[in-house]
Amino acid sequence: MLVDRLLRQGAITELVGPLSSGRTSVLVLCLRAVTRRGAFAGLIDVDHAFDPGSAAAAGVELHRLLWVRGEGRRPDALKAVDLLARCPGFALVALDVGESPPRLPLDAAFRLRQAARRSGVALLVLGAHRVVGGAAALSVRTRRDRLAWIGSGPVPHRLAAMRTGLHVVRKQGAPWPAVTERLWWTA
């Protein structure tokens, strides 16, 4: 399953892509998979962009999700992800750094990697650009492949679905298929 290949226990996975590329949809897919298994997940949302209503509608069990809103304070968000990554009991800790993330200092990135290794948590970092660097075991770029529209008349006017392409930028360890993964999301 795609989620099992993305979320590596004890390692950092970086998910990067522009707005509307599907990276948040992939995050919700991961949160749903983890919470449906009965495990707990943590989400540190720097720019307060997470929509819990949409996540619940997509199948995320919100009572198994700790949502930390960063309100734009990146240093506090980094402290929060460091704390949660060291906490036993979380299967997944995700950090959404938003659209204009600064690159993490090298020592902070490697400290997060060590925390993930020690606790066995899967750490997922989302952003428009790569911020973790060499500390990430897997870096995946999301790209909007195709849109499907519906509606009556000569011009369709309602978005029905979107296809996201996932392309591996960097990987360590376990193999990943050479082909780009593609996922369809319905509106």
C-alpha cells in the first residue's frame, strides 16, 4: 500500500509540492490510514491550514489525532514536533510547514531524525520546498497530473476529481517502484 511505503517507522519522509498538487490530500490519506488502525497521530500545522471537517469526512478519526496549530510561529512548531517525535505512543507525527518554509538548520533536522529513530515514529514533513535535506530517508514530490470536470452545457463548471502524481526525489533503504505513483481524488 502507498501509505506503508511513504510512512517509514523511525524515519523522516518529506512530501513537497506546490499549492493544489495534492500533498495535503496525501497527508489526509496517511492520517486516515494511521487512525483507522487504532494508532495515534500528531499534526503540527504551522500556518493553520488544516481543515478537521474535511479530514473527518475523508475518514480520519479525529479522536486519535492531536492537532497543534502553530499560528505562523515556526520556532514553536519546531519545538512541538521535536517533543511529539520523542513521545511514545504516536505512530505518525506530521509537520506542515506551509508555503514559504525556511530550511531547517542541519542540527535540528538531524535531531528530529534521531528522535524518530529512537521512538520509532514515522515523521512526515510537508511543504512547498524541501526543508529537511539529508535527514530525510525519503523525499517525494507531488504534482497535479490531471483534472476532471463535470457539468451540463458546453463548458463543464464543477471539479469532479484530480489526479496527483508522486515522484521520488531522494530515497534511502527500501526500494520504491521506478514508475511514478498516481492517485485520483474526488471532489
